Amino acid sequence: MVIDAVAAIADDLATTSAAVAPAWLRARSGTVVPILRARRVEHLTDNIAGLEVTLSPEHLRTLDEVSAPTLNYPAPMHGEQRAMLQFAGTTVDGESSTVYPPLLQSDVRSRPGEVRTARSTP
């Protein structure tokens, strides 16, 4: 669990879990704006102590691993399958996608080098 990993790292660094948490957020890439809340001055002091905590790459790796979500359906549709269904073999932003297999057998999709013209319906 995340809380157990945070506590173990806090013990390893001789600090508190409340200091490790904001240190972890500060170490993340991109813009992260931690919002600290405290009912007591001691809690705020512990959070502010996170400004002095530096986590090792191993600590960061551990925290990222234990906090990674395990996603179920429809999450698989957000990766390669989504690109396959959405882009059907085109290259978007430098990333190519595969073609949904039933489309390969369909006469709706043009073959490489084939020029398609619109058909009028009688």
C-alpha cells in the first residue's frame, strides 16, 4: 500500500510521512501544486519539513510503483486499441497505428496505391 511505502521511506530518512508526501510531489515532473491542510501547528511543521527532504531515485521508483493504478475495462481502449480504432492505420503526431483487422477485409478501406472515387447511389 502507498501509506506503508511512505512510512517506510520516512523511517529510512528519519522524517515523517507528512514530510515525505510533499517531497514526493515536488519531485514529480510537470506542474504539481500541493495543497497543504493542517489542524495543528505540528502537522503544518511536518508538511513544511518536506521542503528539506530529498528522495532518492529508488524512493521515487518505489512510490511510483505502489501508487500506479491497476485499471480495468475500458482502460485498455486508451492505448494501442484506441489508436487502432480511432486512426485506422494513419500516422498522427509521429506515431503510427495499426488497422483494425476486420477493416483489412472490408472493401470500404482503400488498398495502398489504390485511388477511390465516391460512388453515387441510384
